[in-house]
Amino acid sequence: MCEEVGLYTIRDIARLAGVSVATVSGVLNNKPTIKPKLVARVKKAMDALDYHPDHVARSLRVRRTLTVGIVIPDVTNPFFTDVIRGVEQEAQSAGYSVILCDSNEDAELERRNLAILFSRRVDGVLLAPTSSPSAHESRMHQRFPIVVIDRVPIGFSGPAVMTDNFAAAHEGTRHLIKLGHRRIAIITGQLALSSGLDRLEGFRKALQEERLALPDEYLQHGDFQSESGYRCGLDLLRLPSPPTAVFSCNNKMTLGLMRALREVHVICPDAVSVLGFDDFEWSAYFNPRLTTIAQPTYEMGKQAMQLLLRRLQRSDGDQAGTETVLRLKAELRIRDSTAPPFCGGEEIKQFVDVSTQS
Amino acid sequence: MCEEVGLYTIRDIARLAGVSVATVSGVLNNKPTIKPKLVARVKKAMDALDYHPDHVARSLRVRRTLTVGIVIPDVTNPFFTDVIRGVEQEAQSAGYSVILCDSNEDAELERRNLAILFSRRVDGVLLAPTSSPSAHESRMHQRFPIVVIDRVPIGFSGPAVMTDNFAAAHEGTRHLIKLGHRRIAIITGQLALSSGLDRLEGFRKALQEERLALPDEYLQHGDFQSESGYRCGLDLLRLPSPPTAVFSCNNKMTLGLMRALREVHVICPDAVSVLGFDDFEWSAYFNPRLTTIAQPTYEMGKQAMQLLLRRLQRSDGDQAGTETVLRLKAELRIRDSTAPPFCGGEEIKQFVDVSTQS
DNA sequence: TTGAAAGCGCTACCAC
DNA sequence: GTGGTAGCGCTTTCAA
């Protein structure tokens, strides 16, 4: 029946209020030059018809959509949903809407999503890129402001906000070392991504500072997916001389690693300590409770959106502006999955300060 | 410098290809009446300029945006992100984009989000409503097709897709009963939501079938938030005669419940069994591994989007159509958090068939 | 088969 | 201060 309920236009309002469309438009845009009396009349008419201005028409006219796109590899990963939440919050309060695109860790899909977003004339984009080196060379990057989050492809330059992965990994590794571990392994992410490389480098640095070796077989190349954590974990545990501690570079891989541990009946932290990158609501309920490096996810989303908004503000012109890169500080959350090594075949010596957190 | 890169219009293409704009438009819309030769020429011109048609202008003209909105109470809840993933997938392959709105469990925000989506002239909306009874009376529900997911407010009628909560709760509770539990408590969600009420009813039914009592103090009213699970859990555990099993009606509340258990040093499942509604990737890594009722989340998202798309297809006219309600089947995943009751002060008798799953 | 022109709902300019 | 009107980029008659 009332299918076309409420599809009124500015002209309907104008007619009902007995003014011109220009006046109605003025009211919509809070033009201060319109007499209060008219404003009231127009508003009354709007209320009467429950009028909601057509954002599409407006966008076409003013050449701004008040819309941003966010392209992420996996909506299902709690890391990204926390980020999204921050973005959403910030967007809403600035009057923006956000179009969500899941690129499914697929560079081609990412490219296509960016094209779609361009067609839809979003004002800007937040992008957590896939690892494909070619993706960021797309022409889309010239089309609208992009703020990269979490991870930048090696060689990319432009505005970005992420965790200070180097420092975080360094701190986490130091925690392991202070516990007394000497044989420490790492399961890395893609090294073509800053988040992958920086974490490895922070890890390396901490080892070097203590003159600890990193045998090739302790350096396992993962890809941030659960499966790789599992596979690498298995490889490590089956080594003739397995590590006494493992640093897993993201939440998914930690999951895989824990599965591997369970499968070969290696008890954590008794036989091997586990330090995971990424914290999540459930970390404290694991068996054992997971020691993690918590990224400031929500904050990351907020900051990224704010950064993007600032770019959009700036006269909509020179996007070339400053190439801001924000590095947010992570937080080490020590729980039960890390402990001093258990008679690991080697010297368990020196005072072990478990409570250290610095 | 090249700020305005690629903002070409259909006229630019027409000029370059030496045809009229109508022809270009025809090519864009795959009109079969255009000579292949011209099509080729136009396409070449498009490629040359890397032309991407303005979706905004198109939307204004054809009065369809190929956009849907999804309004959910919490992007951060893995239940919803799995749903979103299903929606996204289905939307992408149908050429739709999705605008994400987090209503933060706030009825007023939900209402506002719906209004914004209407202004943006989305073709339809997927809505996981808050519990406020008034929300679904909004005029917005007359404006565009809405498919409700997960939970419908009591009294709502319209297309919806959700889990068969009654059956799922019934099956889960039977599992507890078969393990030998007699003193079984429940922590419910909002009973003004179908998901809250139906789970309670399924639970009740299973109890009644076995002539088991449900004392008032075993019926704890939660609100699907972690905090309420914690509070209700504490109340239950401090009862003079505490239950030997607790059924928690969603993932967040289960989390709170586990926290309560830990806090009062009650061992699960030795002292009390826990059955949680909602499964997630991490359930199997909890201490203990959680027995859960897994909803078909991804499927729910897919089905909901498909249902919506079908509505949109149907001549864009009679939305009044059938009031389809899909009830998807859940799956009981038995793990370690449920076990036979431990000399709970009462008779532990009869044969206990732990492996049952029917 | 192709092209010219009207118009989607809004804003912004200019004339009153 | 207010109103008439051109035009944002596209689709879609209708005429040629």
C-alpha cells in the first residue's frame, strides 16, 4: 500500500511551508541568513511529512559523500573488529558513514574493492593492505586519500597508523629472556608487511643484545594464518633441540601453535613458554592464560579515522601533505603461558625476575 | 598536483570515442542493441582514461543505490562478525555494498542509524535490533525492506532469519540432564527478545519433560552482556544449594560466568558444568574446553542477505509480501566443560550416557 | 541503431 | 533575506 511513504522532496516541503526551495535548502544547511520565523515554518513542514533529505542527491551536487570505505583482510579477526569499532565511533560522531569491505586476504579482491569505493565516490579510505607488493601501486592510491592501518607493505610511503611493532616485539622478547630462556623461537608473519618484518626485527634485536643465537630452524616463516602457526609449531616441537619459548607474531598463529602443543602433548608453560602477539577478550580464559602483547586496537581505529578526517578537511586539495605515520605503543600482558624454562637441558642459572615488566 | 586524476565523466568518454553519451551509457549497461564496433571503441576510451562511472549520479537517476545497511549492537562480538562475513560475501557477489552501523545496544542510536540509512537511500537493511520495545515501531520500518537477524523483538512480525533457539536450548539442556544433572540453572538474555525468551522456553521444556524443578533462584535474568553473566554466576554459586550445571545463554555471559567461577575457586566441570550458547574459534582453547551450542552464524548472514535481495528483486513494489521467518538449526558441540555431576549432595544414580548427542 | 534532451533532488549563484 | 534557476553525472525516453 503505502510503498512510497515519505519520499518527499525539498519541493514538497517548500510548497507546504509556502517558501522557495532555496529557503528550504538554506534551512537544511543552517544558513544563518534565514529569518527564524521561516526556519520554524520550514521545520514544521519537514516534521509534518517526516522528511529526510536525499543524501544521494546532495552528494552528487556537493561532490562529497560523507562516506569512507574500510578495507580489511578479515572481519572475523577480533583485532580488526576492535579497530573497526574505533573507526565507526569516530566516523559516526563526525557525520560519516562507513562502507565495509572484506578483502579476504586477497590482493585482487582488495584492488576491486578500492575500485568500487572509488566508483561510489567515498571521500577517503582506511586500508589494511594484503601482503601483495603490487597492490599499493594501484592507481586508486592517487584517487582519494588513503590511510593505511596496522601494516604497510614494504616500500609504501604515506599516512599510516599502526603499533610500534619493533618496540613491542623487543619488549616481549626481553620478557622471555629475563625469565631465563635462551632457546627462543619465533613464528613470523609475512615479512613483506611492516607488521611482519618489524616484529621479527624487534625480536632479533632483543636476542642480539643478550648475545643469543637465532638458529635458522628457530626462525619459522608463517603468514598470520592459524594454519601456519600450527605447522610451524609442529616443526619447532619436533626439532632435536626444541626451543623453550616461542614468540608467535599474531593471534591466529598463536591459536594454531596452541593446537600443535596440545596435539603433541607438550605442556605450556612447563615445557615451552608461549608469547603471543595480539590480545583479545578471551586470552585470559585460555588454558593456560595467555601472555600477550596487546595492541591498542580501538585507539588505532580512532586515530586512523581522525587522521583521515583531517586530510579530508584540509581544503580537499593537497593530499600530498605531510606523510604522517603514527606508531602506537603496545602493552605486554603477562599471564601464565610464559614461565621460566624447566630444566631445559641447559643452564638454569641466575636470578630470574618474573615480575619484571619494564 | 594531479589531484583531479581520473574524474572523468561519460561525456569525456563520448567525446574521446566519437559517440554520444547515450551510447556510452548503453555500453555501461550492456545494452545489446549497440554495435560491437562501437562497444569496442567506447571500452577502449574508458580504459584509456581509466574511467569509473559515478555511482552516486547513477543512484540518483535510477533510484537504487545497490547499497544495504547493516545495524548491529556490537561489531566486537564474534557472533555478529561471523554474520557480517556471510552478509558481506553475499552482498559482494550480488554487486551490493554494505554500510556498517554499530548501534552499541542503544535503541536511540539504532533509530538514528536507521534514519541515516534512509537518508542515504539504501535499498534495504539488515537489523539485529536492540531490546527496546519501541524501536521497531519506528516509521523507518515502513520505508524500506528490513530483514531482522538473530533476534526479533517480541511482537515484531516481518521477515527474519535466526537460529531455532528453542530447539537448540532444548537439545543442550537435554545433554545436561542426560549427564545426570538435576539442579540446573540458567542465565537468560533479555526476555523481550526472541533469542532471550526462546532459549529460556527450550530450557524449560527440557526440564519439564523430565519433571525437574526450576527454582526461582536458578532462573537468573541476564542481558547478554558479560557483566550480567558474572553477577548472575556469583549469585548462583553463593546459593545455599548451588546448581550442578549452568546454562549460559550467550557467549559474553559465558565469559562473565567463567570469571565468576574462577573468582570463587569453583572448578568446572568438577563442581559445576557449564553449557554456553554461541561457539567461537576460541572455545576449544578455554580452560576447560567449552561445551557450546554453535549457531550457524555465517549461514545466517548469507541467508539474511539472500532474503533481502529477493525482496529487492520483487518488482521493488510489494514489500508486504510473505513474512518469511527462517529458523536455522544449531549444533551442540560437546567438549569438557560439561560432565556428570560430582557427588552433588544428591543421588548420583542411573546410567549416564555421556556420549549422547541426539 | 544512434543522438538530443529532460530530469533524478539537491545546492549555489545571482537577481530581486 | 528570499527566490528562480542552472547543473552535478547519469539514464531514458523519443526523434531521427
